[in-house]
Amino acid sequence: MSALLNELAAWGCDIDSALPRFSHKEDFYARCFKRFVVEPALDDLGQALNNKDADTAFHHAQTLKNLTANLGLTPLYDIVVRIVDPLRLGKYDDHMQEDYRQLIREVKRYKILADRDGA
């Protein structure tokens, strides 16, 4: 397994379950991962939460939930779920802002990893 995938696995990501979705092609997975860390929905979610726009925030959070699930990024997925579940019910909660800040802090770590891997 590549250094990138080994590092992600060490961070608690479920790479073994994710790789079949990428036809076991580690380079394809790596390209998708590197696109994820710059995904516009990350910033768009923050803007929607700042505007307390539950519908738009739900759309972006759901996008991130799907991406993190497909990539097996379990630690990020777990954070996004805490945001998306109340939004699914149309509820905005101030705790979402802290969850969002935690998500962004973690994504920065993942971006450093992607950059180090030659993104």
C-alpha cells in the first residue's frame, strides 16, 4: 500500500473498504483524495452555516458526507454526520459551528498529507 494510504489508515480511515470503490487502483484513489481536500463544498458549508441557511448547509454537508464515506475518511465522516443529521430535519444548531471548525482543522491536516504526497 502507498505511503499516503498507509498514513490515512493510521489516522483511522477505512482504506480497505474504500479501495474496492476505486477498482483497487491506489493512484485513482489518491487523485480523488487530493481533489477532496480542496472541495468547494467545504467552504460553501461554512458560509451556509454562518448565514444560518439550513437548506443550503444540508446540501453541502450531504455532499461532504457522501465524499468522506466513499473515500473511507471515517474521522471526517463522523464529524460531518454531526452536522448533516440535524440539518436533515431543517434544524440549525450553534454546535454545528464548532463541529465545522473541527472539520476544517482536520481537513487541513489531510491537505498537508495530500501536498506532501505531491498533490
